[in-house]
Amino acid sequence: MSAWLAWAIAAVLLAVGEVFTPGLFFLGPVAVAAVTAALAAVIGAAVWLQLVVFVGASFASLALLRPIARAHLRMPVAIRTGAAALEGAHAIVLQRVDAQGGRVRIGGEEWTARAYMPDEVLEAGTQVEVVKIEGATALVCQ
């Protein structure tokens, strides 16, 4: 088997491995490095030079691509939409909120609510923060 084919197979296997390990973004940049080593093999570089290219490209791609990808994994508050955008929002208690239920106004909408802390009781008029949205229910705390 020629060296370029071995590097290409390694790149494909690494890329497939990246697909099955979400959130880490480690194997993808190494797959890119395997492609560069395959290119070195195609132009006729010696095996030791192919290895040097692979190692160098691995470090370079991890140093450059991984921070960019990891930054995109975290969605800033300004970009969140739907129910996820309500987490962290302020609300006003309309009807007493406890572990069993209640009602709050978030923005201009009324939501069913439950206290985030099971023993917490929030009376009408209290300003609260939305901690989490579960279905159509806002979990709130003071």
C-alpha cells in the first residue's frame, strides 16, 4: 500500500472518530494533519519527512483550530433563541410560586412557574430570575 493511501485512510478514520466524539474537537485537527502528510507523500517526501509534517501539522492545527471551534460550542446569551433565551431573564411573580406551581410574567408573557429551590416560596410582586425552562414551565428563584 502506498504511503499517501495509508495517510488518507488515517485521515478518514480520524474524521469519523471526530463525528462520534462531540464536543472535544481533537481528532478533527489531527485528521487535517493526516491530509497534509498524505500530500507530502504524494509529492514524494521520505517517510521520516511525512512524520515530521504530520506532527507539525497536528500541533499547528490543534493550536489554531481547536480554540476557534471550542469558542463556537458555547452559545452567547445574545444569540440564544426560543425558550433558551429566557434563561437568566427577570420576571415578576403574578401568583404565588412554590414547588407545586404558580405564574410569572417574563417580558410581556405569562408563564407557569415553579420555584427552583423546592422549599422556596415567592409571593406576588416579587422580582425573580428565570433559572431554567422545562417545557412550558419556568423554574425561578429570587
